[in-house]
Amino acid sequence: MEEVGKAFGSEFSPYITELCPYLLIVIQNDMTRADAEGARGERRLTVKALSCVRTISPCLGEHMHMVLPPVLSVLDDRHAADSVREAALDTLILLASLHPVHERAPSIMQTW
């Protein structure tokens, strides 16, 4: 998915509406573990989904109100591995640098 997003660039925008729900479902529901002994959650699929979000981030302007709450939830998750939370932070920083977050802050905060 990342490679397709990179290849199409801004021309990928028409597909964002269909793709976003799937990425967000992965970010919200991924509970893959590093091991069976109850170690902090590795959430490999979440890291990959966040990487995809970063790749297509220039096209996400209209969808920020949907994308940011799940990313913020990962950032807040104390059970997630530090690497997963760092991926969420990197995603948040990139999204905030590309899109005006202040316009949608109230709706983002309500859903978060």
C-alpha cells in the first residue's frame, strides 16, 4: 500500500475515502504481541498502518478528524511498545506539519 501511495502521490486522493476506514480499523484493533508472556504489545500491523498513513499524509487533509483520534490513542496506550508509540508520534508530527489541525481541534478532541 505504501508503494502505491508513493507512486501515485497526490493522485491517490480519490482513494483515500475508501482506504481510511481500513487503516483506522487496523490501528484501533491490532493487538499483536511480542511474545506470549505478556510483554508490552508490539502491534506490528499498527506500525505498518502508521507508516502507510505517513506515506499518504499529503492526501489526508479532509480526513484529519477521522485519522488523528486513533493515532492519539496509540500515543496514549501505555501497554504499547515504545517503538509503536514513537511511530504514532512521528505520524502525528508529520500530519500536524502538513495540515492545519487547529481548524478541527474541537471535533478531534471530542472523539479522542
